[in-house]
Amino acid sequence: MKYTIESIAGIDCLFAPMEDAYSVTIEIMCKAWSIYENRENNGISHFLEHLFFKWGNKYPTPKAVAEAVDKFWGEFNAYTGDEYAGYYVKCAPEFIDRAIDVLADMMNHAKFPTDELEREKGVVIQELKMYEDNPMSMAMQKWQGYYFGDNSFGRPIIWTEKNVLSFTQQMLFEHKTDLYTKDNLIISIAGKIENKQAVIDQLAKEFIDIPTSKRANKPTFIQTLPTQHTESYEQKNEQTHLVISAPGFHGNDETRYAANVLATILWGNMSSRLFQNIREKEWLCYYIKANHMTQEDTGTFLIRAGIDKQRFDFGVERIFEEIQKISEWNITQEEFENAIGYNEGQIQMGIESSDEMSSFIGSQYLIYKKIDTPEDVLKKYKSLTLEDIKSVAKKLSKENLYLFYIK
């Protein structure tokens, strides 16, 4: 895979041509999400994302924005994360100029009118209630506070209804001015790029007026682990939903590739240990998942499951048994090779479309100012040995595990 980085109007812009693609995606990514907030404004990044889609200059209503994109059969959306926000339009290559036009109006001319702002609060509060009604989401939200504590990593993306109701037009403009700046965002373009120079010229014209420098910084994060290895929350669910976590490896640590393979052996596919031994043999759950989550400042092993309430203690015991086997290096060469192959396949299938490729390269460059191409990542997986995986497995010894559950 080949890509280039161009400085356009003072903004780093990534171009990843995909000659066999039938679409192109242009995406604006900004380091402006929940870990950049404090207790008082927690949730404002998510709320701002909702308001960005509405009330610009050229497209003054939500309907006008939707109709503009629908006219060229485009896909217009945003997504959320702890570290950054992303806004993208995916379309046929001949309509990239219209896609840039819509995104530029949104970024440059967002109005946040007070009456519409108050209406949108109701929408966000309903979204919050939707997550609160979902025990899987609540388990993760409550675990986050338990594991990371009362800081920007430990608070959920939406936070509280009280915070949502407190947001004002001035707060939104200040947050946008603080973080949506040329030195704090990138533009990522991937797919079939038919006229790169025309795209460069349009970007230079449309994004020249974005503020140059951010006015706010991410709060300093110093991780302290929970004082108790087990914690619970009462919600009266039909199942008991658990999260088992352990310290892992941050996003700049090359060991994260071995950690990903280890998590795959635990649960990454239908032949994994937890799926076969906890779900298929014991019938203890419908869902059980394991992964290694990386961020710039931290990394975490996560195991999640929804367990039959009547058999919860037995279920936890069995899951811990499987983790202990892994931590004691009870890993076969066949498991190792299968997990390597699975991760290699996931990398290649995960970048088949232009929007996936845009996010793949953009997220790396935005956070780390470097890009590992798919070929680079595949080489790193191929270079791993079984001993590399075993050396990481000790991270999952019992003294490093933290159990949180809601019941």
C-alpha cells in the first residue's frame, strides 16, 4: 500500500489511493473526545458531534445536509471514541468535490442555534437512556469508572443527563475553537482518487480559515489500579454481566501485537478457548469476548461475558481457570499459528473498503504521527514466535486480574 502526506492550508492531509476501489472516502479526524474533557464539561465532545451535522451556511438545516448527500448517493456519518472524533463522507469518485463541500460547510460554519440546541438535548438524553437500558453497555460504562477511576479515562462518553442539560451555545463554540484546529486534526482521503490536484486545490480553498493552534490540552493521565480486585453494581438484570481486566500495552508498545494474538487464543473466533469451553461445553453464556485494547497512554486486556445468574460463581471460576492455563504458558503451537493467521486475515479484510482504509491510516497518524501500513502490520505478526506470546501471557496471572460485574 502506498500513501502520501501533504500539508494543505496548514493541515496534514493523507492520500491513500486504491485503484481497484469503486468509492472514495474523505474523513476529518480530530483529537477532541472524552479524554480531553473534565468533570464539568464531560459529554460535550459527543454533543458537539450531534450539532455539527446541522445548521451551516450553505446547508442551513439538517434536511438540507441530508438531501445534499443523498443527491449523490453518499454515506455521511460520524463515529465516537475515547481519543478522537471522526466525520466522513463516502461516495462515488466523481462526487468527491460535493463531499468536501458538505464537510467544509459543517466545519467552518456550524451555527449551533439555541433553539435547535435545546431540542437536540432531548435526542442525546434518549441515546443515554438507550445505553442505560442495555446491560452490556452499562457493564462497560461502570467498569470504566471502577478500573480507571474518577478521571477523563474513567468517565463515559455521554456522562450524565445533568451535564447534557447544562451545555450552552457558548460552551460548544469554545470547545470547537479549543480543539478543532489545524494542528489538532487531519484529513484522510482513501479510495479511487481520480484527480488528486483538484482535491488539493479544493481543500486549500475550503479549509484555509480553520484556527491554527489548539487552546486546550489533554489532561495528564497517571493510571492507578483499583484497590479492590472485585467490584459489583446492582441493576436487576436477567443475566450477570462481567468484565475481567488486566493491564496491557499502550499503542506505541510493539508488544501489543503479541497481546492481540494472546487475546485471540482466549477469544477471537469460534475455535478459541473461551468460546469452546465456556459457551459450547458449559452452556454458561451466549456472548463471551476477549480483546486487547490499546490507547496512546494505556493498554488493557478485557474479557466480557453475560452469565446465567444461577451459575455465575461457577462461570467465573471456569473463566478464571481458562485464564490461568493461558498465564502458565499452556499454549500449543497449533493455537499460536491459528491465531496468527486469524489476525492476518482480519487486517486484510478490515481495509477492503475506502472508509475502512481511511480510518486505518488516519487514526494512526492522528494519534502517533506515524503509519504502519497493512504490509508492515502483517510482517510484525509473521515475526512473532510462540515464546513471544508466552512472555506476554504472564500479564494474565491472577494477581493482575480485576473482576467487575453488574447483576
